[in-house]
Amino acid sequence: MLFGLTGQARLFLYAGPADMRKGFDGLSGLVINKLKQNPLSGDIFIFINRPRTLIKLLVWDQTGFAIWHKRLEQGTFEMPLVDPSSSSVEINRQKLMLILEGISLKNIHSRKRYSIEK
């Protein structure tokens, strides 16, 4: 993956099936019109097609848009539970990695860890 998943960028998964024929402009339009977000924010926007065999990540990196695209040869990407009234869900980097690796999200239990409250 050319763009890093580190830093302050948030990850938003589009809740509906996306048309994978869409490129930079089409996906940016989905971000604006459906997700009600700014595609130039530096956040990462994730789109999955209806059969859940294709995934695209769209990000603005201050010089232009970048798309990362993956097609599964076998199996499907798992979608996390999304509120039916919502057009997207914010996910963390760990959940994205689980989705990309094909690990079931239903059976994942995180152990409690210390964290500093901000």
C-alpha cells in the first residue's frame, strides 16, 4: 500500500455497494453526496462492491487523489455492522486490516489495554 495507514487520517467505510467502474471523480462524488464528507480532508474512504469481491480506498494526499484497489480471486470481504440509517461507518485501522485479510469480524474480541485519556 503506497499511502500509509498511520497518522491522523480517519477511515470511513461506505455502507452501500459501490460501482467499481467509478474512478477518482466518481468516488469523490460519492464522498460528497452520500457520505457528506470532504474528499480533500486527507481521510481515507473505503468502498466495496455488491458481491464484496472488490475494494477501493480513496485518499487525498495534498498533491492529488490516490486509489488503492484490490480484487479477491476467491471469497468475499466482510462488511461490519452498519446502522441502516447511516451512509457510512468510521472504522479503525485494525478493522480495515482484518477486512483485507479475510478475518471474520464477528469472532474478534479485543483484550483490555491501558490507554491515556486525552
